[in-house]
Amino acid sequence: MLVVMRLDASRKEIDTVKARISSFGFTPHEIPGVQRVAIGITGNKAKVDPEIFLTLPGVVDVVSVSKPFKLVGRDFKPEQTVITVGTGSFGGKEIGIIAGPCSVESRGQILEIADLVKSTGAKFLRGGAFKPRTSPYAFQGLKLEGLEYLKEAAERTGLSVVTEVKDVETLPLVAEHSDILQIGARNMYNFSLLEKVGELGKPVLLKRSFAATIEELLMAAEYILSKGNYNVILCERGIRTFETYTRNTLDLNAVPLVKKLSHLPIIVDPSHGTGAWDLVSPLAQAAIVAGADGLMLEIHSHPEEALSDGFQSLKPETFLRLMRKLHSVAELAGRTLS
Ligand code: PEP
Ligand code: MN
């Protein structure tokens, strides 16, 4: 349920409505809009009588929200959310580019890639330090050492760091060394982790699980917002289908669909979405035309030697070529690329 305030509602009137919501044991969520303030209500087990709020000063309407997701929905907040981190952003006119290796492998590797990413005007550096791997015998990441290299690369270049947080235990460490916390596809259903990053308030990149419906992705985001953290960027990274030529099937439907259902920014990861480096460039362009707010791209100086996901990583020259192309694609889509 959503309490819509009058255009000229005072601070006192807004606070009175919030106090009334709390007095019933529900949680008020103030949603500032360009036009007016609305207050979302969550935590109610049954339907709330709208009359309780309609009689309060400053209230213009009480709207019931039938969708399972509340705070992430356009019903609650019609205006697009723009998330600014460092010098870049997601959800505005500018397209946010996150690029880097799948895993941080060495200090030299990440410093070299960071310079390359920086040279294209991209604002975000990725690299996994805690890697969720299918096999327990596969490279698990450099852990703290990897985080320290990422931080050093960020300090040298001014790029912002996006890195995955695998569990609640390592969350404080990963948060200390990063600007955006990535929740990977395998953890999209880890509700305790979602709640914890919600409490922390740091920007989150939430990747869709390979078997999740779009509604499940939005409900996972709802966990984070319900704890007070509105800085969530969604990521389409491909889903599992019967197709075997590709690692995953990139579901570009998700982009315009999420735009319709939610105010949160959505970006696309064509690297995991295809699992094939030579498919990354066409799908990256298609994602922008479909309305994506950003891209996540895996790159590696020597993909054949990569410790993870080399087969889907772009070589520096291919990455540079793609970035040049993306400028005109962004323009076509009415967007800009820094
Ligand atoms: C990654 O970004 O390196 C990753 C592991 O992605 P996903 O969680 O989408 O598989
Ligand atoms: Mn990867």
C-alpha cells in the first residue's frame, strides 16, 4: 500500500503519516519523487484500511499495490532511479560500463587492465577476488590479496571497484575494498546475504540467477530495498535453456520488461550471457539498443591463460574496438557513453 502526499505536504505532515504507519507495527518507506512524496507501507500481514490515512492532513490518496514486489516497483516510485558511484552512474542518460577480468589473478594483471579500462572512459573496474566456482578444485580467487590489488588499481586510476561478495562472513572485508558489491547469480536466492547488504547501504549489483524468473529477480531486490538500501542495480546475465552452443541464453526481454515493472537500473552482462567472446560484441550492442543502463564485460590480456572464463573474455584490442562502436550505438539509443 502507498500513501500519496499532497504536492505541498509539509515535513510535519509526512512525519505524522510515518508515525501512524509505525504505530500499527508496519514499516514506512518515504519515497521522494520529483513531484510529490509518497510513503510505502510494508510489513502488513492483511489489507490495511485506507481510511486510517486518508483522514490525515497532507494525504491526497491511498493506493493499494497488488504486485508481490512493492519498493522496487514503478507503482511505488514512478521516476527512474539513478545510482551515482564515483564519477559514473547507472539509470541516467549515461551508460555505465564495468569492465575487467573474471578473476583478479595478480597485481600486474589488474593494474594493466585497469589502465586499459580507464583509457576508454569507462568508470568501473571489475574483478573477482572471492570466486564462486562450480568445482571446489578450481581457482577460488586471491581473496584478501585480490581485494588489495583492486583497491590499489582503483586508487591509481580513479575507477570504482565492482567485486563479488560470496557470503555474509566476508561481507565486511569486501565492502571495505569495493564501491559496488556484486551479488552473483548463485547467490541471488541467498536471502540472509541480501538482507545484510540491505542493512549496509552500499550500492549493490544484483545478478539474475540462471534459473530465476524476472519476478524472482525483483523479489530478491525487494529484500535489499526492504532493509533501507535503494542503491540496487539489476543485471541480466543469461539464463539456462536447452541451447548448448552457448553457455547461457541472454534474455534481452528482461531489459524492457524490468524498465516497465521497476524504477531500478538494469545492466547486461553479455560475457556470462553467451559464454563466447565472439558473441559478446553483437549482444553488447543489442543490449544498449534494448535500453540497458550499462554493461558488464570480461576482458583479459591473454584469455588462453586466464584462470577463469577465458573463453568469454575479450582481448584488449577487441574491447577497444567494441568501446569505439558503442559510442554510436549509444547515440542511436538516445544515450551517452563517457
Ligand atoms: C562473475 O561476474 O564473474 C560471475 C561469477 O557471474 P555470475 O554470478 O553471473 O555467474
Ligand atoms: Mn566470470
